[in-house]
Amino acid sequence: MIDLARAGALSALLLLASCASSGLDDPVPLSDSLSRRARVLGKSFGSAVALGALFNDERPELSRRYREVVASQFDLIVPESEMKMAAMWKGPDDIDFSRVDRIADWAVANGLRMRGHVLVWHRSLPAWLVEGRGRGAYANDDVAAMVEWYIRRVMGHFKERYPGLISAWDVANEAIGPNDPRSGGPFGLRPPGSDYRGEGQDFWRLCLGDDYVERAFRWARSADPEAKLFYNDYHDEYGNPKGDAIFDFVSGMLDRGTPVDGIGLQCHVSVAYLDMAFPGIDFSLRSVGETIERWTGLGLEVQVTEADVGMGAGEGRRQAGLFSGLVAAALAERGASAFVTWGFTDAVSWREAERPLYFDRSLNPKESYYAMLDALEALEEGRGGLRP
Ligand code: G3I
């Protein structure tokens, strides 16, 4: 049910290389567009993209179709992995922007904007940094100075080279644990530790202290005073005790004057959540709407940042109902500015086995795609939205 145990990451390149070619000879024309419909409402519609799928010389026809879908359906993209520390930060003075710049160049050429994901996260850390500290090469103060430098350098790079491209930065991500809202908690900052390949330990809390998230926001504000700074997490989009802890955490930061502008609601959910009966957990579209209102009540901009909807066999219609219901519940809210999904094709997803997206493995639209278009049209016409 709520199992966000991280599936091993799947290489976009391998996935595309292994996915069936059926459908590509006869790709379904895409005459409508999620982002064009969202724009009528004053909102953005976006997706995570993987560089290995965007440009894949091994499967040029698949890659072309991938680019066609992205360029026609979205106005906002987010690199799924290429902008993370582990992908870019190669050494104390060495940040390699070459891969993420390929995505950024393509976004600019196609008139898309980008989310910045992510500056400070307890996962996807550079091994040289964590292991260097473990060997005594860096003291905690050194690590603090290095991450401040990293934030300045990364934000500065995009500000200078791609002015206006990045509409929002995920400054900090998933600081609150444990993962599962049914675990009984207690919910709060993850324990400090250097087990960065595991799930629970937080290297930043270990090195920078309990206020590391606030410090990261202040560094980010000073690096780019105009940037919109987001805190991003999961299980913060519906009623549950982990969501309450995240709300308290962010409220506390705002009370202390921390420059947080927005909240990212990841929205990694499953059709099975609709059947969940667990004390203290309210997974309903009404609850999603109320939760967004609670966040907007803090004065924050809200974005759904990583939506996907896991499903089992024969659950395509229920998935479509939940996808469209989430779009309707979120984008009906004045304070919600974007609906971003974590990929769009079941061929390239961290939850590939659950077919959690709305284009199939041959990159043709599923029922969920059309249901989201209908939901956007219904919002446009003031008819609310579909409900599962
Ligand atoms: O690019 C390397 C490749 O060179 C190498 O050969 C291969 C060997 O494992 O790894 C490749 O990197 C992987 C990367 O995905 C790209 O495929 C990493 O190992 C792998 O850890 C990484 O997984 C990503 C994960 O975040 C960790 O960064 C997933 O694709 C990505 O979907 C996932 O996204 C997160 C969000 O950032 C935050 N919210 C939850 C979401 C899902 O876990």
C-alpha cells in the first residue's frame, strides 16, 4: 500500500532500449496538450525527464517520440537525476554541469521552464564527500562551507547561463522521516548519520546540525534573491501524521523568518490508497484539497512536484480516476501553481513495475492521460473535476 521503499533506479537508456517497439510505427497523434489546458487556468503542467531518454542514439525513434511528448505536453520539466549532487558534484572545486546543461539547453530551445531539483537531500550524495569526512579529510565546518559554496555555484550557474529558466528550486528535500505515515513515528528530522546509501540517516544533520534546512534556505536566498525557494517532501499532500509533522516543521521555519516561498507535494501515490483504512490517515481528494489550503494559509505557493499513481493489473480505469481527481483537486486551488509528474511513460519510471504513469511503454497515451485532459477541461468550464 504505502510502500515508498525506493525501487532500484532504472536506467532510462536500458529501459528505452528494452521496451517494445510496437506502437512506434503508428504513434497516437497528440492533438491536445496538458500544459496548454493548464495554462488557461494560469497553471503549469510538467514532468520529470531523464537525459538518457531525451537523447538516446541507440533508439532514435523512441527518443524522438519522447521529445515530441515532452515538447507538446509540458511547459515545465525537472531533471529526474542529472541535477542531484551525486550527478554533478565531482570534487571539492568541481561541479560538472555538462549533463544537466544538455537538458537546460533543450528546455530553452523548446520554450520550457525547469524546476531545480535538488540542492540539499540526504540521498544522492557524492561518495567522495561523505567518505572524505569519514576519513577525517573534512571537519563539519568544512562540510558546511562546501555545501554553501555548492548552493551558490549551482544557483549562480543557472541564473547567469539560463536567466528565467528555473521557476522554482527544491532547496531541501525529504528531511522528515520516517517514510511511512503508518509507522507510528515519531515524525521529525531523520536521525543524523553517514549511511547515505541507506534510507534513514541524514548526513546534513550530522555535519551541519539540527538547523541545516534553515541554513540551506538562507544560503539559497543569498545566492539568488529572486529565486522561488521550495521545501519538497512526500505524504504532505493528504491528511496523515507525517504530513502534520512536515507542516509543523515548515511552519516553524517560517516563524523563525526562514525564506521559504513554496511547498512541494510529491504525490507518489497508488490506486490502493483509495482502499486504505488506517487510523489517522485520510487519503481522499477532499483531504488533498484541504491540505493544499492549509499550506496556502501559511502564505506558501504550492506545487505538486512528483506525481505518479501505482496500479495493479486491470486498474487502468481507477488509475485514470485518481490521476484526474488529483489534478482537479490540486489545480482547483488558487495557491497551487503547477502539477508535475515524475515522468510520463511507464517505460521510464522508478516504479516501472507498477505502471504508474499515463503514457504506456510504447509512449502512447493511456486512459489516465485523457482523464487528466478532461479534468483540466472541466476546471476550465467551472465544472470542478472528475472524481474516482
Ligand atoms: O547515472 C548512473 C549511471 O551512470 C550508473 O551506471 C547507474 C548504476 O546504478 O546509476 C545511475 O544513476 C542512477 C540514477 O537514478 C539515474 O538512473 C542512480 O544510481 C539512482 O540512485 C538514481 O535513482 C533516482 C533516485 O531519485 C535517487 O537519486 C531515481 O531515478 C529517481 O526517480 C529518484 O527520484 C526521487 C526524487 O528525486 C525525490 N523524491 C522521490 C523520488 C523517487 O525516489
